Amino acid sequence: MSKQHESVFGREVFQNLNLERDSLIVDGTLGDGGHTELLLKSTTNVRVLGIDRDMQAIERAEKRLASFRSRITLVHGNFSDIKIILKKANLMNVDGLILDLGVSSPQLDSPNRGFSFMSNGPLDMRMDSSQKITAADLLVELSDEKLVSIIKEYGEERFSKRIVRAIRQAQSKSSIKTTLQLSDVISTAVHASRQYKIHPATRTFQALRIAVNSELEHIKKALVDSVDILQESARIIVISFHSLEDRIVKNFLKNEEKDCICPPKFPICSCGKKQRLKIITRKPIIPSAEEVTRNSRASSAKLRVGERVYV
């Protein structure tokens, strides 16, 4: 059985939500319900709408949060559909939004989900098991050029071409259907190239997971739509775990804090853009040494906060 997932930045999330009244908080990445449980335990004036695309996570969270049933609404869905989900739930006036973009421990620790290169399982990587395309499918269906592009862009892997060549050589002999098969192919391909500080398969597995789940596209849409559902002074808290995610969040916050985005040479503003967020964290919050010691998966986490403004 997978151990219960420990949410990153539990205290920091609660402190930065700035709760001063009866509040509706949306936990857009419910997972096992760690952040939601902390909120519900810490104050009685909070209701939470929890969203997750992983039905297994919803089921685990339901058990974990059973004692708070009257104050929670759990929805199986994607946070990028947040506006639709809120409308269907007949909810409005959101006071805070939490987006924890990391893969949960139960997902990583369950071999049959196919996220980990440390244990053998089907090469799956789907967050939502009802989705059709798996990582194994991508290896078969994508062209060499597209696969190289995904591994290079989403994994920031400089040996992407070498890895794809090795994958094709392996596929010429037999199908790659399991996580350890792929991990072994990658490790063999790049082993002599350099001493990795991380496992040689880390970046490729990250890239395939992002591609399978269209993660970056969903993040971008969720961020933009989230501003529309936040009321005055409501805060959005985003926890990222790698540079691609953090770059998207950082640029989003910077853009939403601006008024005019017309070229400097324009004599008057013609874009009509208005500031919608105020950045609360000029630099991202990073985990304490104590938290990293307690939860090693927190080591790469960054937390950024924006506050809704109406001008």
C-alpha cells in the first residue's frame, strides 16, 4: 500500500491564503487532500472545493476528509476546467485557489501507474486513467523528430537525440512496454556521457509525463481562467516543482500585474489591458531544510503567490 502523501508547504499555504472571513477555497490539485485537510483543521470558517483528474486520488481524499464532509465538495475533473466546474457546482466568489503541480507520492510509488523508473510497471503515466493515450503509445506513434523535441523541451535533456536513437534501436528488437525497459535503454544510452546527479531517466520520464497529460497547456489555461473566478483580495497560490512550471507561473504573475502592454513607442495605450493581480512573493518561497529532511520530494519546490485586484 502506498504511504499517505505529505503535502509540501502546508504551513506556508495556510499563512498566505490570508483568510479573514467565511471563505470558499478551491484546491485545484486535491491529491490525497493534504492541503485541504490542513485548512479544514486550522479554521472552521472555510469550505473547500477539491478538484483532481485522478479518480484514485479523489477516493483517497474522500476517506481522509470524511470528518469534514459537510464542508467539502470533491470533483473528478481537470483544474483547467475550473470555471465550468464552479458553474456546475453553483459556487462563486472564490476566496483562494491552491495549485500544487507536483506528482503525488501514491502516483509515484504505485508501479502500475507507470510514473516511476525505480520500479517496474506498465509504461502508462496517465493522471486520468480514463484517458486513452499512454507513454508507451507516444513512443510508438510519435516521429523521431517530435519525440526528440518533447524530451528536449519538456525534460530539458541535452541528450534527447541520443536517447531517441537508443529507443528506436531497442524497439527494432522488441516493444518497450514497461518502465524499467525504458529506464534501462536511457541509462545505457547516456551512461558514458557524464556523471548524472540525478537518475539518467529522470528528465525523459518527466518529459513523457508532461506530454501524456498535456500538463503545461492545462497549467496555462488554469492560471488565466483562475483570475476570473477570484474576488477582491483573494489569493492564488501555486507550487511548482521544475523550471518549466515555475517559468510559466512567474511570467503569468508578471503579466497579470501589468497595466498597459503596448510597445514603449506607442504614444497612448491601445491594448486596454488592466492589472488583475498583485505579486505577493517577489521571490519564490522555497522549502526549509527541515521540510526537505522530512520530505525529500520537496527539495525542488517553489511557491508563488498573487492577490486579485480590481482597478
